[in-house]
Amino acid sequence: MAKVGEIHLVSPPSGPSGLPHGGILAAARVLGLTNVYAAGGAQAIAALAYGTEAIPKVDKVVGPGSAWVTTAKRLVYGDVDIGSLAGPSAVVILADALAIPLWVAHNLLVQAEHDVRSRAILVTPCRATAEAVRCHVERLVPCSPRRAIVEAALRNCGAIIVTVDLDAALDTVNALAPEPLELMVEHPWSVLERVRHGGAVFVGPWSPEPVGDYYAGPNHVLSTGGTARYASALGVEDFVRRQSVIAYSRDRLLVAGPDIARRAQRVAAGACTRCRG
């Protein structure tokens, strides 16, 4: 659809073979990708941005990664386009009095286990829901196979925000502009109409965030760090470039030419005035 003529995929080597993970290679084959390289981290970003003997220079680098990858993308921006700077993963759950606290707790922990900098935030107008979720989280954390990471993430970036009502909760959600937002409320579709900022919105208790991660279909490279205020998830449109085409006839240029000249002279005069100032 975007008609990209050349695609190069980098993925870190996995296991003794030194090749990318088998799942990555299988997906590349299904997609018909033939330019696949066993490279990862900041060095892979540099290779794509400037080229090596094995990896050609590209025009655009997209995809999430570690803090090192994000820093590398920031440094090469301008030499290539980078799509976005994917920050720590984050989830915000909007839950009301009818939400099932145990389910909310599980969804928070699913996010917290990603990384010690992951953000798991509950926003609710119901203090009873907040307390119940907190109790479930405290009970479930010791059972997590990634307990140390979960504990660090919750300690560093976890939060439960109790608001005076649902309107205030929605204001908070829109201010946070979360990467994924889960609506675990009585009337999620009505609430959805009032969500202004969200990378991906998961509607209702039967739409947990992992559905979007692994199965539903939309791209999982979302707008992190509150950038959902102005940015969208990675999509086909990120690989489409607009191009202006201008064509004047001789007669039309003769008509417009004097006006063009006058405007150019005014611009030049203004520039000279600013230089003297």
C-alpha cells in the first residue's frame, strides 16, 4: 500500500546459531522480506543510519527498543527519519465501581513486568475499587515470575489515582495521554467518545491490553511518554511521503510574475531590515 521499494530488518542474534530469533525469521518469510540482519541495539541503529559493508544506509528507522536504542535514534535523527522515540511502556486503566478489582490488578501487573521503568497506573473515581485493586496487587506480586522487575516498576512508576468523579478521571486520563488505555467501566463505549488522547484504547473488561500486543491486529508500536497528545501508532501512513507538484503555463506566469517579483522584493527588504537591527 505504501509502495516502499526496499525494506531492511535488523534483529539481535539469538542462541548459538547467531541468527535472529526463529519467530522473527518466520515472520520475515511470511512477509516476503529478504534483507534480514542479525544486529541489535544502538549499533544496529547506527548501521541503518550510516551504512556498513553489510547493511545499507536507509531513509527511515522505525520500531521500539531499549533506552540505548532510543538514545541512538535521537542522535541519528536528521540524517534519517526515526518515526518516533519509543519510551518506557505504560498502561493506564480507567475503572469505576463496577470494575472487577482482580482483573484490574492483573492488567496492571502485566504491564509492570515489562521493565523496571514501565508505568502501570489506575485512575478511578471509586475509592473502594482503588483499595481492592491495591490489596490484590500486593497479594499477586510475590507470585510473579518476574517479581523483582514488577516490584521495581510499581515502586518507581506505579500509581493509583482517585478522583472526585468520572469526569475528573477522564480529565486525568486525557492529561496522561497513555500509550494503551483500558476502559473497565460500566458504559465503555460512551466513555470512549470522551477520550481525546490514547495510543490504543481497549474497550471493556474483555479487551485486555495483551489482545492488542499479540492478536488483534493493530500495530503495537504506540505513542509513549504522553506523545499520544499529538502522535499516532506506527502505521502505513508513516511510510507515505507527500510531494508537491507545481506547473504554470507561460501565460499564467506572465500574469502572476509581477506580483511574485513584488512579494520577493518585500521579503528581501524585510530580511535586510532585520539584519540591520
